[in-house]
Amino acid sequence: MNDCLDTVQVREVSRDDAAELTELLNAIIARGGTTALQEAFTPNDLAETYLDGAAVHCCFVAIDPITGRIGGFQTLVREPSLPDEIGDIGTFARVDGKQRGIGSALFKATRERAKSFGHVAINATIRADNVGGLAYYTKMGFFDHSMTPNIALNDGTPVDRVHKRYPLTTEVKY
């Protein structure tokens, strides 16, 4: 087992985390090239969309064992284009830090919560040019499910979206 998983503290998100997580996510958006998100969030918008809003199944934060800061967060939401029993995952980690097992620790918590909800699978939609994101979800056990071609970025650049799935049961019907 990865020793980092034993040292990364994972906890449920709190609305009090919204300002720090907004800074974390907006830095990713500003850097560009990985997330499909292109517009900066306010703390309230972030909370409603990914932390505790009506469509949020769960959200966890991971505390970086070296810095003590929130190193990343992972959210599982209801995506209207998916069946109710499939949650849609998003994972975000600081652009200025080493991950130290944060993604693995977050996914362990999210996977267990999704199972407790009775979900049959988790969906991840990743930009096709996000090599790190594709590798992360593959490492977690997701497999390629489908692709949506040529989704235009704000500047008009077309980028494919890869949809990956993680089965939570052997009786998956998707």
C-alpha cells in the first residue's frame, strides 16, 4: 500500500473551505490546458456547483501532509446527461504542489461514498489533451467509455472529451 495514503488526511468538505478551494480551482483554470472549466468561480458559485449544492452527492478535501494546506478536492455530482445511478466525478489538485498520494486518497473516500449511495458506476469526463488527468483516472481503474469530439474552448479551439467509467458493481447497465 502507498505510505502516502496513510498520511494524507481526507475529510468531507465544509462550506468554510469555499474560499481556499476557489483559489485552488481558479489557479487551475487560469493556467489552462487541463480542465474543461474556463470561467473563474466565486466562493458561492463553487460551493453551489461542487461542494454542497443540490446536485452534489459528496465532496472531499485532502490535506497535504507536508504543507498542512488543502492539497486538492474531489467532488461527485449529479450530471443530468447521465443515469441517476452514475455519479460524475471531478478532481482538482494544487498547481503549485506535489500530489503525494492526494488523488488516490480522495478517490478511496469518493468511491466508498458512491457505493453507499447505490451508484453502479462513476463517470469522469476529461479533456483529451489532459495527459495527466487521463493517466490519473486510468491509474484509479477507470476505463475508456466514449468520446465527444470537437468541443470548442472559449477561444474556438476544438478539444475532444474522453468519458471514462469506473464500475462499482459487476451488474453495471451502462
